[in-house]
Amino acid sequence: MPTAAVILAAGLGTRMKSDLAKVLHPLAGQPLVCYPVELAIALKADPIVVIVGNQAKTVETLLFERYGRRVTCALQREQLGTGHAVLCAEKALKSFKGTVLILSGDVPLLEKDTMTRLIRARGKKPLALVTAQLDDPTGYGRVIRDEKGRIVEVVEHRDASDAQRAIREANMGIYAADRDFLFKGLKAIGTNNDQGEYYLPDLVRIAHAKRLETAGIQADPLETRGVNTRVHLAELERHLRRAVNTRHMLAGVTLLDPESTFISPKATIDRDTVIGPGVELRDAVSVGAHCRIETGSILSNSRIADGVHIQPYSIIDGGEIRNDAIIGPFARIRPGSDIGMGCHIGNFVETKKSTLKDGAKANHLSYIGDAVIGCRTNVGAGTITCNYDGYAKYRTTVGDDVLIGSDTQLIAPVTVPDRVVLGAGTSLTGKVAAQPGSLIVTRSEAVVTPGYRDKLQARALTAKKKQAAEAKKKTKTAKAGKADKKKTKKS
Ligand code: UD1
Ligand code: CA
């Protein structure tokens, strides 16, 4: 049967005490609202309608940037309740027939299997919902069942009697409904409750009044839990992190300290890779097999091939690191960097929009930007590509097997032929008319002046003496002046 999804994300999220809409708060680096959207995509729901209200424009922009036309937004101008929110999707679902899944923008850990179970449980019934047995169901709607165990209504906590509040089975706010029943039912919902809002779960009562049964499935409380405060956010973050880390460890990845390792749910890691304490793999990083990523390194948006060794405290963002490369400690690989097989990038080396071909080495204190460094070329300590004149960026091209001496400036645009030796301290610019294998030095010969240090010292000493003498003279004249004034006053 065709499936559509409505995701509720218009609420204020007052209890977050935040200037940022609740559904935009990140969990494991990704805004909360993205979780139900990606679940709906995984379930092949179409259309996917997100109900926006609070900070509607920002939420809409984010969704469009990430999911394009796969997601439609419907505006709920005033937050009149969850029932009213779903009604705002009616227009977008006008020509749709089938099952409408209703998800909550603030329930991020819900799994696909649970939704498949829910859809199956609904079968031909008009409505199905997800419930959970909670140790503390305070604040949740309670699921009321008849003597045969059939769900007859959901009563919100604030509207519930003491006897109803004693029920621990809670409505988790996740539904599957037949489209036609849904919108007919929503129009029959009133606001006769403690908050004066249109309550979506009132659909259960409406179905029951028509002798239609609501199906229910029980799910894990943590999986179906909503985020209302930052405490909840932190709890789900920890839970998610543990789940992700456990999955990797079971798949053959060693985490030396899982409690301090942050791996995005979207990252992939191949077996026998060892990850040290305090490492973060943000977003869709992929790491190959037999890699070592040491303490405190942060990787984002990058592809790391097999056998790569990333030494402590390296930052890799938007890089392609090929087999057996060694990076760090304290290296910074920036977007557009392609580090070839067996390359070495050492401490305090920064690369950006640069290709280092196989076997190239830059071991100490360098900036390599907008450059191509040839195979096996050695970049000496302190070498800088001067790629920016304040207005535009220029390229540096260095051939294969070049030896670049320490403290070299490559003033781009500049090209260095294969096998050239650049003398230490060289400042090079333009296309150099040199045969491969030449020595290029721009360093000037040393100028030697014997006895210079003694002259320098003597000159400094003379200047100092002169200064002291002048200061003495000044104080003398000043004193004499004062004495004269006193005399004139007395007379
Ligand atoms: C809701 C259910 C409750 C259930 C609980 C599970 C209702 C009336 N109650 O309560 O039975 O136990 O979820 O977490 O539905 N929203 C809108 N527009 C609105 C109001 C809410 O888009 O006008 C969105 C919110 O942004 C949120 C979701 O709907 O994503 C749930 O709303 P919330 O106010 O948190 O409902 P609860 O009081 O938690
Ligand atoms: Ca809620």
C-alpha cells in the first residue's frame, strides 16, 4: 500500500529554553528533525510533509538544502495542537490514497522495524499507534484499554483521573492511519480539554465511537522517547553514541575508550582499525581497514583508505587520504586535499585544495595550498606556498622527486620541474626555466664584515653615555628654574 508521512515540527519546544527551535537542536551532529525525515525516506514514504511553525523559514531552508523536493513543508500558523497540526497537511495529501504515517519531529531514535511493525499491525484498521510501558509516564497520554484489551481512548496526563494516571502504558505520539479516516476524523475533533487544543490522539475515541478498532504495538521506551529538555537530549545522545560504538566494535573495530569516542551514525569503519580516546568522526566519514586513528583527532567529510595512520590531535576535514599515509601529530588537512599513497604529513603542516602524489612528504611546519606536489617529492621544514595576494588564489605545481629545502617560499603561480633541488631559504616565483634535475637557489652569498660586533657594541655604549649626560643637564636647568621662581615670589 502507498505510504505518506506527516512529521510534526511546528511546536515551540518551550522547555528547551532556547533561541533555537527544538527540532533544530543537533543530536550526534544532526538536527533532530532530520531523524524522522530520514526514517520516512527509508520507509519510501511519498509525499513527506513536515509541519513547520516555530522558526518555519529556518527549518524549511534546512530541509530543502538537505532533501530538496523529497520533502514538502506545510505551515501551521498557530500552534493549536497536534490534531490541528496534522490537518495542515491535508492540502499536500489531497491526491494521496493509502497509509499516512505520523511522526514527531522530536523523536529521533525511532527505528524502521518498529514502523514496519506498526504498518502491519494496522492492516485494514483505520488507525494504529505506538505505545510503551514507562517507569514514569508523567506528562504522557495514557492508553486506555477495555476488558478485552482493545484500545478505546488516549487521555492526556493533565486530563486524566488518578486511576488513569496509574496506567503506565503511554502513547508515544507515533501513528499510522488511513488517509480518508484521518482527515475526516480530524475535522470531528474538538478542543474540550484542559489545554483547549486539538488533540491528535482523540482520533482513537472517534474510531471507537464508530466501532472501529485502533491497533497498538508496544515499543522500547528509549527508542520512542521524545526530546523535551536538554537533559533528554543528552540522554539520547549518550544512548545513540553507545549504540553506534557497540555496532562498530562488534563489526571488528577496536575503540580504546568507547566512552570518549564520538562516531557519527553516518560514519563507516572497516575492520581491524584502532581508534584512540577522544577521537571524533563527524558526519559521513569513511575509514578503511587496519587504520590507526590516535587520541584527539577529529575527522569530518573525509575518506580514509586502508592502513592509514593518523597520529594524535590531527584535524582532517574534506580530505581524501590514500593507503598507508601517515598524518600528524598536529596536522591539519583542509577541504580539497588529496593525500597520496604512503605520503607523510607531519606536525603543524596544513594542506588545502592540494594534491600530494604518492610518496610525497611534508614532515614539518608547512602550508600547502592550491598546489600539486609530485610523487616522492620532499617538502622541507617551513616551506610555504604563498597562494594568495589578498584578492585571488594562485597555483603551485611541483614535479616528481623534487627536494624542497627548508624555509622555501613558493610564490604562486609557480612551477618547479621534476628532480629539481631547491636550496634552503629560496623564494621562487613564475615558471622557472630550469632543466629537470637542476639546483635552484635564490639565496644570496653571505657578506662577512670582521670586527663588526665590537663596533656595534662600542656605538651602543657611546649612545647610552650621551643620553645619560643630556638627562643630567636637563634636571640641573629645571632645578635652577624652580629656585628662580621662588625668589621672585618672595620679593
Ligand atoms: C503528545 C501526545 C501524547 C503523547 C506524547 C508523546 C497529544 C495531544 N498528546 O503530547 O498523548 O504521550 O505526545 O510524546 O498529541 N506540534 C505541532 N503543532 C502543535 C502542537 C505540537 O507541530 O500545534 C508538534 C510538536 O512540535 C512536537 C509534536 O507535535 O513535535 C508533539 O507535541 P507536544 O506538544 O510535544 O505533545 P506532547 O504534550 O508531548
Ligand atoms: Ca513531546
